[in-house]
Amino acid sequence: MVQDRTRVYLAQRQTYAAFLTATDAEARVAWHRWRGDYPDREQALARTDAAYTRTQAEFNVIDLDGLAPVEEARALVECIRSMHTVDDEPEGVWARYTALRTAFVEAARQRLADQL
């Protein structure tokens, strides 16, 4: 029984970490696009699409669970997706992203603590 709980805990922790890694990478794509680091629009779109796909795949695992921190994860994804709709870096976007990321981390930590 304890081994099963440990496996669930570790699997959930890995899911949350993979999601955070994907969201961080997707946010960096937006940042690089705003800085003009991609040589052309096609490369920027290819990078955005690859990051979007990875984030969505990681989010789907959390969404299927349907429990905390799914709402926090959804809000973080929506924030990142809004980054792709503008050509210039919106004022306050990183503060918003950081706050939503922190909310996800706190909710994930609570969910993990509840598994112990």
C-alpha cells in the first residue's frame, strides 16, 4: 500500500514538473519572438507550434485527472496562449505569468502533500 502511494506521488510530481518545464519553454518562445531572435516568421511559427504542442500534451495529463491543480494549470496555459496573439511584449505579462505559475506550484505542492 505504501509503495502504491509512493508511486502515485512520484508520478504526479513528474507530471507537474513536466508541465512546468513545457510552460516555461513555451513562454520563452514568446519572449524570443518579441526580441526578434528568430530569423523569419516561419521559424517563429514552427517554434511556437512545437512548444504549444508540448504544453498541450502535458496539460492533457493534468486535465484528465480533473482535480487540483487543473484550474491553475488551465489559467497558466491561457496566459501563455495569450502571449502568441500579440506581436509586442505586453506590459505586465511576466508578472502575470509568474503569479499564475506560482499559483500552480502552490496548488501542486498541496496536492502532493495530500498524497503523503
